[in-house]
Amino acid sequence: MNKFSIKNSAFISIDNTRTFEDKSLNELYVPEWEQAAIISKKVADICRSAGMLTVNVFDKHTRGHISFASSYTNKKPYDSITYEEVRYWTQERNGLSAQAKFTVKQLQEYLLNSPDQKNKVRPDHAKGWTESSDLMPPLLPNDFIIHLPKWDKVNEHPYGGFIGTVLDRELKKRSIDTIFIWWVATDYCSWETGVQWLDLNYNVYMITDAIRGIKQETVDEMMDLLLSKNVNFIDSEWFKKLIKSPNSVLAS
């Protein structure tokens, strides 16, 4: 059994940003998620008061990103694009729009290495040149000690928070071995980050108040996967009590 230690734990907020939570932006809004920022703010305040490390991990894409539907001439948001479809495209003859900032070869390599050699395009979201990557109010930048955008390459779309980032290094530098995740888009970014953490031998706890996703069926699939990998699930009330009781025994 593991004992809870504030100095060896971190609270990680994943994608608590306007692109997912601000309906008025009409990007990748997750239904009912504007309430999550309010609860997350309370939890972050408790963590900071207790001296726990707080980390903000978020999407921040460049113009003409490979995941944007607007980068293609014949794709709508949530359409699939396959390697077989683009296999014989050339730089001269292809289905890329004028907005695309990646090459045909980069797209082919991206899809060739994707699960089932396909992916879905999205509405333009987490646009780094706008406010859509900003924290959703009432969350503020000073609620977090570390702010870490995910790997931002125009021809890549990592969902998790570890690949191509310094997150693992920053946590290990601070002797963090236990992480508590508060997340948006459970069916994409957050489940992948949780699995990456397990692979790196962290103790992983996911705060269940925050379970939301783009589509409920994919949320259910990812929750089953996380359970099969022995991710621990708690709620925010349990977490608040834990913060007030150092040296408590954690589930494992």
C-alpha cells in the first residue's frame, strides 16, 4: 500500500481550456463542461494552499494543422481520412487546401503510422494564435506552477501529455511519483496521458467528476481500457479530504 505524500504528488489539469469548455467559440465544445472549470478552480486552490505541484497541460495548435478539417478541400469536421485515400497523392495533385501548412509526404507518413492507418479531422481548435488555448475562467494562470503545451508540430497530433514534452523530466526532477488527473476529452487526450503515465511507472488517480468526452460511446470504451490497466478512480470530495490528511493510505 502507498502512503499519500503532498511533496511527491502532483495535480494535473488536462485541456481545461476554452476550446473545449467555451460553447461560444464553436470549436470542440464538450457538453456541460463549462462547470468543470469552476470545480477545477476550487481543487487547484486547495492544492496550491497545501503546497502540491499543479500542472496545466493543454493543446495549442499552429495554423494549417494536420488535424484541421479546413486543411483539406473535401473534408468536413469528424470525417475520416485514410492512408489508402492519400497514398497516391502528389505535391502537385492532392486534396490539401491552401490553408494546409504540411506536405503530402508528411500527411502520408502521419496516416501510415496512425492506428488502422486512418484518423479523423476536427474543427479548427486549440488555435495558438487566438484565445482558444487559454484556461477557461475562473481558472487563472497563477493557479498552476507549470504550463506545458503538448508537442506542437503542424504534421503531428499527439493526444497524450508526455510524447515530445518535458513533462516526465519535470515531474521526476521534483520526485513526483503520484499524479491526480483532472481532464477534458476523456476519449482522446486524457486517457492517452493516463496510459502514458502508467507506462512510466507513476501511480495514477483520475478524478471522476471530470469524466466527459466528445462522444459518450468512446468515453465508455476508454474508461473500460483505463480500468483494465488498473487506473484508480476517485472523486473531488475524496481528493479534498486526502489533501487534509497527509500520510493517508492510498488505494493501489
